[in-house]
Amino acid sequence: MSFRHHRQSQDIQVSLDHMHRSLDTYGLDRNSTVLIGSCCLACVNIRAPRDIDVLVSPQEFETLHDQLATPSGIPLKPLFHTDRPWLYAVYRPQGVMSLDITRPADFLSTDEVLDELFQQEMANLPQTDEGWHYLTAELALEAMARSHARKNRQDIKQLKKNLEAQ
């Protein structure tokens, strides 16, 4: 293993530890939360996350949206002009990673149906050592490719390279 790869792996592990501490600070429920975006990239050892992006069940999202706060009381605010509903942490304690929260978007299904599907699918996802579910590399690649976001180009390349190496 090259020094650069070893250093990157150490950075990813330090970031994962920081991410886990931050998630604990927000007080989110491991049983209704899935790590997405750069968090799942860290979980598959591709790169360190810059922030925390999570997908929560529709029911949990509605609760968070109604309260406009995380379970630990950190204020949340809706993000407007996006393709799906998002909440973000307005204020966060020093040393805690920023947080963005979304929910599954399927406007043809009821929240009850989506909640049930979400829980079924979540049971099949891998977990970190701390018990947080995260998207597999295949699912992360599919989600990033669908978004067509310019910012995801490098991550898509790395995910493809990672999957080809398996």
C-alpha cells in the first residue's frame, strides 16, 4: 500500500469517527436513518465526507419537519428550490459536522407505504461498526448518476473504479 493510500485511509477513518460523534450529537435514530452521499463513500473507503447527508423514513422526516429540530434540539430549517424535500442544521455545536436530511421521494405512494418499503430496504443495507446503515457502492453510484450533478463526477469515477476492483 502506498503512503498516499495509507494516509487517505487514515483520514477516512478519522472522518468516520468524527461523523459518528456528530450523528450522536444530533440524536438521530439509527433504526430510521441511512447515510448517503459522501458518508457512504467514506464507509466504502473512497473518500472522507465533508458533511453528513442522511435519508430518513417519511414518518421521521415529517416529525423533524414539524419540530424543526433534531431529537437533541439542534434547529433545522427547510431547504427550498430542490428536487426533493431537505432539512439542514441551522446551528451546530462547534466541532460537529454539518447535517442535511432528506426522505424518499415517491409522489405516487403514501407515506405509510414508503415507510414500510424504507424499513424493508434498510434491513438489507450494510452497517458501520457504530450501527449506522449506509448505501452500498452500487446504490450510491446509481443515485449520484441519476442526479446529474457536476459535483459528483469525481465520486462517480471513484465508485466505478472501486466496483471494477471488486
